[in-house]
Amino acid sequence: MGDATKKLLIIDTDPGVDDAMAIFAAFNSPEVDVIGLTTLFGNVKTSLATENALRLRELAGREDVPVIEGSSSTFAGVPNKRVADFVHGQDGFGNTHQPRPKGSKEEAMSAAEFIQQKVNQFPGRITILALASLTNVALALSLDETIGSKWAELVYLGGAFFRNGNVNPAAEANTLGDPEAADYVFALGNHIKVVGLDVTVGCQLTAADLDALDDGSPHGRFLHAISQTYHAFYAKHYGINGMCLHDPTAFVAVIAPEFFKWTEGSVRVSTEGITRGMTIMDAGFCNWVGPNAWSGRPRVQVALGVDETKVVQLIKGRICK
């Protein structure tokens, strides 16, 4: 499919202000060929995530890229109820009331089926950028566990390893959205990179950067408009005069992993109690006496350091044409 030197990219997403930036950056990046947008709950409910993905595809002029709707329930089958409308607005786009998209989603399969089929169709070539919870990826693995060794890479935006979460002190939003899915994926998948709050909170657009987005281009006007509610959230709750670039930073890890410092180890996700959603890595600080719950699991690469200046400069250069 396409240029063999490009990464074939599936973006699993819950758009979302910073999702929109990541998706535009991907469409504008010669290193990747976006072959599908799969949708999930998180910033908005799944059906609205699908509508927003269709809108982003239309704005980018990429109606050739299929949008496939994902699950409305967690990996354990619990209907999702929580959305981050207090961050992204009720419409996911900063309450800007965007027009309805002209295109329509793929009806023939689910997001999990699409992921499973594409990884098997192009073994060793598919990169999955998971910008929401890992529900769709976990469901794809439950259809065919072998895909965990067949994808080129899974880059997951989620977790908080050596800092507090952003929903509560223990948990980051994407992982808390479906801890069972995350723990299942980390148990079965290979070639996984995790980009969490340890690095994403330091990658920010300033207020001046946000103003500069309104450059008269369609992408710029759109991104500037939808970012105002997001900016206000960070000002109120974090005292930041700007916004964190969580999702675009995870995309940079796809095309420029050298901008990050990676630490490798087995990862578990807490699925109960006050630590539900907490990500805990065996970072290799100790040779344990006897086996434990991390023993024998695949090793995951976790970003614990980042060149923030390089990441932000790359994002700023890619989010608008």
C-alpha cells in the first residue's frame, strides 16, 4: 500500500481538541500514510467521536481515509458514561458548533475488526497511534492475539508513571477510561511505546502560539477557535497560560522517537480500589526475590524524558499546512 518507506498509520481517537492537532499533524507528515481513523469514547462519547473524526477528515481534504466506529463499552462490557466535556466542550471542539460532516463512517466492520484485518493484511507495517483508551486495541487482540506480534508498533498516549495523574493523583484519563483493556494489551502486545504525562505535560503551546494559529488558513482558524475552551481549562486548573499538547506529542513519538528518552520494563495497570487506572512499571531498579505480578510479561518502552523544544517546534510546523 502506497510508498513502502512510509509508516502505515491507524489513529485510534476520541476527538478532542489535541486529537484534532495530532490528526492534522499526521495528515501533513510525509513520514506516514494514514490508512484509517478508528473512534472511541473519552473526550466525547463514541458516536460523537466518529462525527468529529469525519469532520476532521473533511477539513483536511482526506475523504479517502476511512472512519470506523469503535466500542461504546469498555473491554469488560460496561457502557461508558464519563466524558471530558469540561475540558474539550460538549461537542469536543470547544463548543464551536461545527457543521455536520458530509461523509459517513464505514458500516461493514467495527474498529477492532478493522485493526485486526489491517495488521494481518500488512504484517510488520502497521503503526497504531492510540490516543484514547486501549479498548479497541484490546478487542482486536481478543479477536486474534497474534496481531500483538505482527504490528510494527503501538504508540499509546496514556499513563502517569513517576508523577500524579490528571483525573486523580493515581490515574491518567485514558488509562482510567479502561484499565482492564490497558493491562490486557500490555500483557500480550510487543513493540509498544507509552507516552504519558511524564513527558506530555511539559510540551505546551503558549498563549502567543495559540494566537499565531489564527493565520487565515482554514486549519489555523479552526484550531484557534476550538482551543479557547481548552486553554481556559488549563488556566483555571493548572495555572498555565497555554495548553498541553498531549496527543500531538504522542504523534511525534511515531515520527521522531529520538526526541524522547525511553525506559524499558514490564507494565501493570491497577484495576481496582483507589489506584484504579494507575500505571506501574518495573523499571529494573531491583532484582526481585521470587516472581511477582510483573514477571514474565513483555517489556514496554515508556517515555520518561523528552526534548520539549524539539517536540513543540515539530508540532507547530505540522499542525497547519
